[in-house]
Amino acid sequence: MSTPLAWPSGTALKHFSEIDSTNEEARRLAVAGERGPVWIAADRQTAGRGRRGRVWESPAGNLSASLLIAPNKPANECAQLSFVAAIAAADAASSFAPAAEIKVKWPNDVLADGKKLAGILLESASGADGALTYLAVGIGMNLAHFPPDTEFPATSLTALGIPAPLQREALIQLAAHFAKWYDVWMTNGFSPIHDAWLARAAGLGTRIRARLTNEETSGVFEGIDQTGALILREAQGRTRTISSGEVFF
Ligand code: BT5
């Protein structure tokens, strides 16, 4: 398949040189009635966020962007879009770093040569009927810089020896790949996304450590189920599915 380079038709773009968080801007736009699709990109974020209130370092030179959409699907199905985003970000990264080993790490990070290159944060709000009023798919990719002191080691395209693409070029790749995989998901559901994600999964079949809310466990990473939960074979062959947590190899 040739690399899609075109900006997805019908999708708007809002660019900021500096913003608190592109996910926060998506929320503000949604509150004001905007339903997208619109990509919100910033050269740098002053309050970039990760999951569970963690900080996402977003200096100028990296890619910080969020897609605001309102898929007409239930919230639990929309959560699958974090896997769509991970595959899209991995494909975009591969287009710039064809020689690097680009993998996805559960639940939705992108690794380059075993280190974190990109992170994904989905945020949404639902109406009284339970349907999503908006979804923000936030993606940060380390084009030029990475923080040196993270719990899980990080990297950037520059650190891999690749001249960092301009943020605009990286965003076009990301938006194009996301649109391609979003269409696959809309048309055929999660199954092809599940397969595409597993084909890129880091640590599959190896022993991993999983940190859950109140405990840590370890076992063999056997795959993900049809909801995206991680399947872990613990000692004594007991299989467990984990729907949220952190994993370490
Ligand atoms: C994530 O969280 O990986 C989700 C990151 C999402 C960022 C995008 S940027 C556009 C949009 N707007 C936002 O405000 N956010 C989204 P998590 O898995 O919780 O990882 C956070 C952890 O990764 C931190 O606690 C650090 O240890 C580490 N970290 C922080 N900045 C990093 C970076 N630039 N590269 C690699 N690791 C980083």
C-alpha cells in the first residue's frame, strides 16, 4: 500500500503556536458546540497532559495534536479509537523512520527501538442519554526532543538519527493514517484494528509485569481481546484480562 500523504478531506485544522493543551482546547470547542472533525495542533503545550493526571512534556519541535470528533457510537466502542490512534501514530512514525523498529505498547503508546516515541490520550464527554457528545484523540510525538528522566525510557526521531520532520509534515502523516484506520473501524469494526494492533505489538508472547490500580502482577502477554483488554497468562496457567494499567517488559 502506498503511503497516504493527503490531508483528509472535510477535516479542519486549527493551529496555535502555544496552548495549554490541545485536548483542553478540544474540550473548550466542544463546550462551544463544535463537533469536528477538526485537528487542533500546537507548536508547544504549557500544560500537556498524560493519563491519570500525569504530565506530558511538549516542547517546541515535537508534535502535539488532538482530533475533535463526535462519532455516532456508544462510549465503550469509541474507546477502541485509542488503538486506531496507536496504529496511525505507529504508521506515521514508520513513514519517517523506516529503519527503526516501530511497535505499539499496550494500551496505546508507540515505541521506537523499545523506547517511548509517542503517547495517546483520549478524553470525552457524554450526554444524559449516554451517547458521546465529543471525543478528543490527543497524540504527542517526540520529533526532536524527549525527557531524559521518565519511568519508561523515551526517545525522539532526532535521537534515532532521523532529521525531525516539520510538525506540519508529521501532522499530515498522522491525520492521513488516522483517517485511513478510522474508515476501517467505521466500516468493519474493531476486529481488523485488533489484528493490525497485534501485528505491531511490543512484547507479545514474552513475560511482562503489569501494574494495576491496587496490585502488580506478571505473566506472559498473550494478546488483547475484542474489547482491547490485555490477556495475561499468570503462574499456574491462569489467564487474566486486564482492562487498565501499565505494563513493563
Ligand atoms: C500518555 O500518557 O502517554 C499520553 C500523552 C498524550 C499527549 C497528547 S499531546 C496532545 C494532547 N494534548 C494533551 O494535553 N495531551 C495529548 P501516559 O501514558 O500517562 O504517559 C505519561 C508519562 O510519560 C509521564 O508521567 C512521563 O513519565 C512520560 N512522559 C512525559 N512526557 C513525555 C514525552 N514527551 N515523551 C515520552 N515520555 C513522556
